[in-house]
Amino acid sequence: MELQPPEGISSRDKILWAAATMLGEEPGAMMSVRAVAKRAGVSTGSLQHHFPTKRALMDEVIARVYDLIIPADAMHDTSIPARERLVACLQRLLVSAGADPRDAWRETFDRYIANEPSEGARAQYLASERELHRRIEYCLNTLEDEGALLPGDNARRARILFTFINGLSIAQALPSDDTHLPTEIDALYAVADWVLSQ
Amino acid sequence: MELQPPEGISSRDKILWAAATMLGEEPGAMMSVRAVAKRAGVSTGSLQHHFPTKRALMDEVIARVYDLIIPADAMHDTSIPARERLVACLQRLLVSAGADPRDAWRETFDRYIANEPSEGARAQYLASERELHRRIEYCLNTLEDEGALLPGDNARRARILFTFINGLSIAQALPSDDTHLPTEIDALYAVADWVLSQ
């Protein structure tokens, strides 16, 4: 029997619950609005009221999933130097998968690179990329608000930092002369200093 | 019948020719000094005179291969602004594979990530990583020598830029909202400016 949404939660949360569950059951599937609404026990009209587009729904689901994996951080703790907080923000994304980096990349590879990804897989990848960009941008905005970072195009900075994190992550899966950790932390500090010295 | 080394070239070049040919015939194979010497038509003593370690041989072969793929550049042309030359230097590494990025990553994945790579494959990967680091470092040293870049740890800078290039390269193979090129060039200028403004 299919799992049912928890009792006593709002329609919006029922929808998110249903979409997250379906995503867990069949990653890469292109969820239909109708199927998500049915699973949530709400009308498609109600779903479309809360989430006018499928992308809006996907983004919110992915954000919730990341909230579980990467909990709210200490970005606002100004007793910690800005560079330490920025490094921690980036490092959290890097280790978020938790698993063996080679396993993680095997999965990414199978899902998106080995063959042309399905429409559903593409949508999921793009939603998770947007969410990771947003998380880095949030860290940068926090530092900018408190004056630790010069005002600038934080969306662009976030995009570039994300690229860098991806480079570190694929390096973890590729052959290496030494353990990655010291080099990786050194690299994270170097890019944090680049951003903060702008 | 096996190809023979060209006539009239030095022992050193015969050895490099043999090693490069064998690498092309069987990528990822761990070449034995004896087999390379035999193929080159030189004694193992002669090989070891020119290349005291297998790593020295591998590095030189990989450097020659990259010389063919990525020809000598305009790094010394001071009529071109430093940032343009640095971007060109990095971009050259990014597009060096030439092929479809998804195909290129499929090959990298099969060789190094899908399974524990063989000793030969590891040695080849590490040699090509060292060569790419060296090429970036060479660009940075050139800019430092002419005063366009503040003196600093160029090996470290090169390592970080290489990580960034790897991130851009894997992004080319992953799903994307738009064409990569404008974002990529923007990102290359951003990191070039970061390095040059240090």
C-alpha cells in the first residue's frame, strides 16, 4: 500500500510531502501534476494554487530535501570570522552527499551523463543546481549585509563558487597522489579569500 | 606488423616515440621499461639513462602529447592584456579535449571512476594532471615575470585554477538551462580577475 501524507498538515505541505516521496521512490521520473495531487489527496486546482509551475514545485521540494541534508548553519554568528563561515558554507555543500565520492559520481554519471537524461532527470538536476546556487548566494548575501563582503553580483559569485565546488568534488573521485583533504581545505580558503578581498 | 620508430632520430626521441605509440595503442596499460626499450630499439640501460624513473618518462610523453594538442601559445605577447592571455591560457585547457564533453567524461569515467583504476591508468592520469598544472603555472610565471601578477605561490594558484577548469568541464557534460559558452567565458574572466587582483 502506498504511504499516505501525514494527518493534520496543510495542503501545501501535503503536496510537498507527496512530491518528495514520489521523487524518493522514482528519482528522475517526470512527476505529473495530476499524480502528485492524487498522492497528496488534494485537487489539481489546489496544487496549482500553491505551485503555479512544475518548476516552482520542484524547487521547493529540492530545497526541503537539502534542508534535511544540510541543516541551517552558523552563517549569522558574527563571532566567527567571515572567511571561516564562508569556507564552512562551501565545505558543507561539498560533503553534503556524505557518501564515497566515487559512488556519488557514479550515480550522477549514470543519471545525467551516460545517456541523454530524461526530461524528469534534467528537471531534477536543474532544480538541485538552482538550490545549491541559492544556498551559496545566501551565504554571500549574509556577509554582504554585515559589511564583510563588498557589494557585488552575488548570483555570479555563487555560480563561480559552485563551479569550483564541482571541480573539487570530481577531483575526489579521480586518482590522486595524496589524501584530498588538506589540499581541498587549502583551496577552499584560497577561494574564500579571493571572494572576500574583492 | 608493429610500427617502428622513425629513422634518424635520437635515442631519447625513439624512446618517447615508442612510449607515446604504446600509450595510444593501449591507454591505461602500465608500460614496462623493458617493453618500451624493445619497441624503441634501444637498451634498457639507454632508456634509464634518459629517463631514470618511469614517472619521468610518463611526464615527458604526456607533455609531448599535450604539445601536439595544445600548441605553444601567445603568452609572451605583451601587446595583449594580461587578463586576456590568462583567459586564453585557461580556455585552451578547457577545450583541449575537443570532443563532445559528454563523450570525454564518459571516457574519463570508464577509465578512472567506474572501477578502481589500474596502476597504469592511475599513473597516466596523474602525469596528465601534473602536465596541466605545469601549463597553468607556466602562464602564471610568465605574467609574474613581466609584473602583471603579484609574486605568489603559483603552484598553488595553478592547482586552484585547474580545479576550477575541471568544474567548468564537468558542467559541460551535466544538464544545463542554457548554452554553456557565455557563462563559461564570464566565469573564466571572473577567475582571471581574481588572480590578477591579488
